[in-house]
Amino acid sequence: MRRSRKVLIACGFSCIVGAQIVFTALLSNPNGVRIKAPQPSSSVDRSFVMTGDAWMKRGIASIQVFAEPAQGGGLSPVVVAARRDEVRYRGKALYPLSTWSATITLPSDGPWRIWARATGVAASDGNELSIETAKRVVRVAAGTPTREFHSWTVEHFIPLALILAAAVGLGYLARRGAPVSGGNSRAVTGSGFDRVAVGITIAIWLNEFIYQIYWFSVDGWSVSTALMIQMCGLSILFFPIAFFSESQRVRQFLFDVLYFWGIGGAIQALIAPDIGANSFPDYRYFSFFVSHGLIVTSGIVMSMAGGVRITLRSFLRAAIVTNILLIPIYGIDLAIGLIPPYDPGDYFVLTFPPPTGSIVDLFSDIFGPSPRYVIGLEAMGIAVFAMLYAPWPLARLIRRRQ
């Protein structure tokens, strides 16, 4: 790997990982409450959903949200009890999470101040801790449309089409001067592959670094959800290393794993985006499609011009590596529950089914709560890996017949 490439890898990797360490430290206060949405100065309908998170070392007794006219007017403040998200099993709550939501209905239009208050469990001496967020002003107007993202509409089709065009176009561009697929030689210096690899690396890491800062600035960042140890996050970190590795064996090993993790995870995310109210033209809308689109593009560029290919050994290697990592990642998930906001991590979906609902709920009903429902995840993972592997032997069979 040339010196300039080593500097790029070192700077990009350390910036993203370093930002996550800094943000974890900044959120280490044992007690806290935050509002995630709506953001200050945003426009909302008279009835809207307020979301956030709250945590306290001794536990939380209640969370309330408040709204009052920013310009007076004699109206009484609106007070609503927030509902905390819970990990549930067969209809029963196992334990609460730090995230909460509340539906607020206001009587009039205009600017309103909103804030949230969390009250802790009373100590043995009878004292109880109460903390509040800073007040923020939102613009209320009846009939303001929600910005909820809707799948399979124009705002979904356009980025999918752009991603497909970019992935195929960059793949063909990267083939100029690149090694033959499956070969052992490295792309020549200054080749199309090198230029495309540098461009993708800068784009995917810069997008991730900016997103981390943005997500922290809007009080959405949490150590239990934002670390780069989910499959797509690891793909973002390690695809650039696969691009520039001078070792064919290292490049093939990384591609074997990242192909199934990154492309499998990114395609599922692109088919059913989970971005809630962050629709076009919200920043998170663009960041989501850029990051997942570049993961798919990285896989296609490596497939077409990186001197790598997927074989049965790749399938087995990805499955083995994934299963080996399950135990340490599950340990990390549990350890994260010891630090604010005291939620266990759910990386690789090993600790609890997503509160928003997913197929993991079915596995939990059949096999039991974590870690028993991992049996269902194993079966689903093998099926997804098999579908991703199938086009490769099929393509080789077609080429032989031709």
C-alpha cells in the first residue's frame, strides 16, 4: 500500500473511531434527558409526536413533556406523560429502554416552547432527582404535513436508480487497467480501479464522519445504537482497507466477509429504509442513501475490478467469521448497558427485537427471548447468505455453456 493510501486509511479510520470515543465520553453523565424530535424552529401540526431519551443511575419514575405558548396569550401549559419503549416478550414487558415518545395536541397555532422533565426513583431518604431539557421553540400550524418517509414512492425510486447507475458505471470505470477477476495481480498505479477506490473511500468515510457529528448535534447519538459494530458499519470501515490491501489473500478474505455483511445488510436497508420522519429533503435522508449506496457500490466495484470473486469457500468463511464474532459482540452489547444511557446494545440484533417490530419478534415467540432467538437469526442469515451466493455459481455456469 503506497504511503498516500496509508495516510488516507489512517486518517479516515481514526477520525470515525475517535469521534465515537469522544461522543461516548461526552455522554457519560449518569443522569440525562434529551429531546430528539421535533428539532428547534421546525414546523409541526397541532398534534405531533415528541421523542427523546432519558436515563438515571437509580432508575426513572416518570417522564413528562410540556408545551407553552412562546408569546403568552393566557393559555395554560400542556402537560403529557411520555411512554417509554420496552423490550417485550409475548406481550409482557421485560425491561424499559431509555427512549420515549409522547403525542402532544395543542389548542392553537403559533410559536410554542416545548421541553421534557425526567423524575428519578426516590432514594431511601425520600429525595428524588428531577432534570429538565432546555426549552426549544417550534412553529405550530394546523394542517402542516408530516415528513414521514414512504417506501416505493418517487423519493424512494430516484435514489435507488441513482445508486444502481453509479454502482454499474463506477464498476466499468474501475475495470480500466484493473486485474482480471480472480487474478493475483494488483491494479496498476493510476488505474481506473485506484481512482475509483480513492473516490469511494473519501466519499463513504466523509459522509459517515459528518453524519456522526450531525447525529450527536441533534441529540440522536447514543453508545447503545450508534457504534460502528453493526454489519453495515463494519463494512463502511473495512471496505476501503480491502480496496488498498496489497495482499491478494487479505483482499479476498475481507471481500468474502464484507460482501455478505455489507451488500446483504445494505440491500435490505435500501429496500425498506428505516428513516422515519427524515424524508426528502432532510439531511439524514441523503446520508442514509449515500452510505448504503456506497456499500453496494463498493461490493460491485470489487466484484468487477478488484481481482476477487465469491466461491463456496467465501460462503463458508463469511458464515464462520459471523458466528465467531457473535459471542464477543453479545458481550459488548451487555457491557454497554453499564454506561449511560444504560440500555444494552443491540448490535447484530442479539439482545432484543427492535421496538419498532421486525421478523425477530417471530423468532422470539418461537424460540424464546435473547439469546435463544439467535437460532432463528442463524437460519435467516444462512438463507440470506445463500441468496447472495447463488448468482456467482450461476454466472460461472452460464459462461461455461457459452
